[in-house]
Amino acid sequence: MSDDLLSIGELAERTGLSVKLIRHWSDIGVVPPAGRTRAGYRLYEPQAVARLELARTLRDLGLTMAAIREVVTRERGLPEVAAVHADALEAQIRMLRLRQAVLRSVSRQGSTPEELTVMTRLARLSAAERNTIVHDFVSDALGDLDASAYRDGLLAALPDPPRDPTAEQIEAWLELVALIRDPALRAAIRRTAEYAAEHAVREHSDEDLLEARRLTDLWVARVNAAIAEGTAADSPAAEPVVAEIVAAWLPAQARAGFRSDGGGDGGGGAAARRRLLEQLEVAADTRLERYWQLMCVINGSPVRPSMVAAGEWLVTALRANPEPGARAARISEMLGQDADVDAAYKLEGCARVLAEVEALVAAVPCGRLGDPTPCAGWDVRALLDHLVWENLLWTGLAEGEPRSDFAADHLGDDYVAAFRTAARATLAAFRRPGMLQRQYGPAPGWRLVEQVTIEMLVHGWDLATAIGGSTDLAPEVAEATMPVVQEIYGDLPRTPGGSFGPVRPVPDDATAADRLAAFLGRPIERPA
């Protein structure tokens, strides 16, 4: 017997494997002994070290011991075994990805055990079975409506994930199945189909679809720019945006047979705006948008970012500006009226409100800047920034130097000092000789004072509510301001894209500022 042979203990020492494991692998033929000692102990050739290391590597890769034995004994080539095992791993990964997607959906939705069973079955459906679900949904939603072009468009986009879908695509399919069970989505699709049938919408050519995408990109970009600039949808400043979008939209409508009302404004008058508003309101549904987003995810197509915010803004702008110059004319009429007012009293009231809001700002703890406020999407810091911005904005207008830095950070490191400085600059501008009677467009100067008072009362109320302070802000001023607010803002559309929500109810013990806030859409909640 050669002196080069190794004992099982020496083999264990060289490979780092246990004696027990080497003995087992030896028994199943992975590393057979080359001989035995007189006492019957196994001995192995030096090449056994390399064979064991290869076996350990293959085991770590997940190969079965039978496959490992075939490789190390050269019964089968390593490339062949590796290819077979890679295919097996691919199938396992696909199944694990499916299970992961199902479990994530269950976790997110809080599904019941019964729903888990259904979701698992849905995740395993074939392409034909998936298409049947969507076909049945479309047929049920549209019924016998004569809207073939719209129906064909829906059925042209069927769920067609790749052979090895990602976890995101599987989750999207599960979400889509849940979505198409929502009666509200069926109603949205039915509503759109009814509009298409009523207006005899024809089948769209590739050129039509490209034009529609170009127009969508244009109006979404234009509206998003207006939002970024701080342009309120229900203000006269939205008029140029509306006019530009209507002008870009009209040519395609003319080709579809729509005849605008002319009027020397390029056809973008009241009739055209009503038509665009009608189309937006028919199509504006978050569930319908989500349906198409999920279909894109499933099919591996680019997903267009949500247009909900832009759509809400444009709907509100069209409602507030139903014909060219309507909102501006209405405001000019109101602001230009010869009101019998005490302008000095209005300035005194503004100063009082600014002082009370300054006290609220000073009471804000640094640790609460991230707290939510009644203003959707704004935390306390964003609200403080807006309070400062409103002062800067109206001071600039009063001094004939309009500001345009809406998106800038107006607080810096000291929000109390920022507000105090801005508020004092506002009062200094308003106290300049002759300012209250000076004309700013159609409005006298005291109207600017009035606007700052309204902004500070309402957003001061927001701040007080956010930090748990008293909402009884300047009661006499708030009481006197209510009729003005009702006159200026009473006819504005109370839509999601507007400045104000629907009028809210108020409790019997509501303060004057509470009633003002409720009229402008703030919910009045009392601690339990």
C-alpha cells in the first residue's frame, strides 16, 4: 500500500469537512476509498482532496448528491449537469417569485386565508385563462353598447407577461384582478364607452394615437409647470394656461367633426371649453388610470406617471374659467366696486391678525415641523413657508415688484425670524402714504390688505390646529372678513384641484375663525 494514501482523519483536516460527512460521501460513491489498513480503516488517494472540494462546491450550488456523484466519477460531464441544474433552478426561482408576489399582496391587503387560496390560483393561470378574465370583464362592463372602437381598444391590450415575469409583474396581475372586480371601475369604463357611442368615436389610426400622446404630453407638462409656479387653478392666472391647452386640443376635435363657437378667440370659447371639460370629467378616474398602469407593468411597457393632479387642476381651471376672461372679469367687477369701507380699520385688523399669527409661529416647537396640517400635502414647515411667502408676495405687489420665487425656501434656519421680518415688511409697505387708495389694476390698495388678512386668518387657523393652539384668532376681524370671503370665493368650484374643498359643518361653539375655515373647506374637529 502506497505511503501517499490519506486516512479519513487527514482528509478531514485538509478539506475542513467532518469525518462523518466524508464517511457518508464515501459510502454513496462520491469519494470511494483506495484501500484499507490492516485494521480496516479507510485510506484515500491524494486526489480525493480535490474531489471532495468539488463535491462541496456542487452541494453549495444545490445539486443533488446523485448528480454530484455522476460529476465527480465522470459518469456525466460537468457542463451537462450544470445546464440541467440551471434549468431546475430557473423553475424554482419562478415559483419562488410567484410565492413572494402572492405573500406581498396578502401582507399589503390584509387578505383572509380564503383570499390567499384564490390569489395563489390566479397567479398560476395560463395566458388563455388570463385573457378570458379580461374579456369577460370588458364584455360585462360594456354590455350591448355600440362602442366598437372603444371596445376594440380595450381588448387590444390584454395581459401578456413574459415567460419569466418579475415579482412586480405578478403583483400587478393580482392587483389588476382585484381591480376589475370593483364596480366603480366598471362604471368608469361604461361611462367612457357611453360617451364614445354618443359621439360616434371612430377607430383611431396610428397617427391619431401619436397625436393624442403628443397632446397629452403638452397639456400635462403645461399644467405641471403652472402647479410648480404656484398658479391656482381657480384664479385668473390660470386663464392663459387654459387658452393654450384648448387651442392645441381644438384641431383634433375639428377633424372629429366638432364645430367650435368661434368668437375671434381661435374657437376656444365657452362651447369648446365645455367640450374639453366634459371629456376630462368622463375620463378622469383614478381606477381607470390604475387599470392602464397595471396593464403596462404586466406587459413590460413604459408606465406613464399619474396624471391625476394635473387633470384635477385642469378640470378646476375650466370650471373657474368657463369662457375667455370670465374669472378675471368677475374679480374686476367685485374689486372695482366703490365699497364704503374704512381702509384704515382694515389695515389695523390686518396688523392684529399678523401679530396673533406671529405668536403662533413663535409657539411652534422645532420638533413638530414635520407634523401634518389641515392643508393636504403640507407639513408644519411647508405651512410656515407659505405664511412667509404670502407676506413676501403681497409686499412685492404693493411695492410694484412682483415676486416669482414661489418654489424657493423662504424660511432658512429660523422660521420665527423669517415670518417676523416678512410680516413687518408687509405692514411697512401697506403703511406707505397713499397706498390704501392707490389703484393696483382694478383694485384699490386696501383690497391687498384685505387679501393678506384672509390668507393669514385661514392659514393661521391651519397652524393653530396643527400644533393644538387656540383657533379663536382675532374674532372681530374674522367675523368682519366672512362676508368678503363669501363674495370673492363663494362661486369657486369646490373640486379636488381647487383652492378650497366643500363647505364643512361647524359646531355650535365654533369661533369666527372656525366658521371662516369651514367655509373654505376645512373640517372642524374637536378633541374627543
